[in-house]
Amino acid sequence: MRGVAWMLGLFVVASACSNGGGRAGDAGTDAVFDLGLEVPPGCPPAGNEKGVGMACTPGGRQCTGNLRCTCDPQLGGLLIGVPCFCTLAQFAQNGSKAPCTDSVPASFCGSSATCCEYLTTAAYCVPNICLIGGACLEFVSTPP
């Protein structure tokens, strides 16, 4: 599961700095990662007031504004085997120890969604119903 968490973290960081608008067939997809996560029934939900959790399709452009579809290619990588929903992601401030508390406002994810952290690098939103085991994935840093 740790390897899966690392790959998902890679996607989260890529999502945070993507400008969106990509389509599943766009050139520039250098790597495909098949994660095969088993998500709880009901994921993705209808989405909250910010759009976090709204179902999306690869290249479907359903996620607007700062939202990103978890199934769209980001910075040359594509994840398969993850639930397709709209998420918010934000890079942490320099020197962050806990991005969900020191880099984003408390209301960042909106209702029925949890702010999760990718190490001390980024914060991203997961609908509560999509949390595997009721918790955010735990990321670990391993040397190359």
C-alpha cells in the first residue's frame, strides 16, 4: 500500500500545479500508473458545495475552476484504478509542517470532504465517503 500511496502523492502534487484542460488522449503522457485502489461503495459522491467529489470522466472537463479530475493526465502521468472525482489541491507554504493546517484555510475542502496531506508538500481534498479505511492515505518519503 505504501507504493500506491507514493504514486497517488505524485499525482496529487502534479494536480496542484496543473493548469487543467487536458484530455485522456493528449500527447505528453509519459507514464501510466495502475493503482487498482478498492474504494468504499458510494464513491464518488454527488460532490459538495465546492465541487469536491463530483464524478468526472477522463478528458470530460467536468471539473471547473481550480478543481482537477483525478483521472486526467497531469504533468505527463496518468493514474488508472482510482475513483474519478473532482478534487482541490494546493502546494504547501515553504517550511510547512502540516499543509492542511498551515497552508490552506479550514474551509478549503468544503463539507463532507477531508483535507489530506502529501508529506509536507501539498494539501488535497478527498470526499469523506472515498477515504479508504476512513482515513487519508499515509505517505512516506523513501530515498531513491
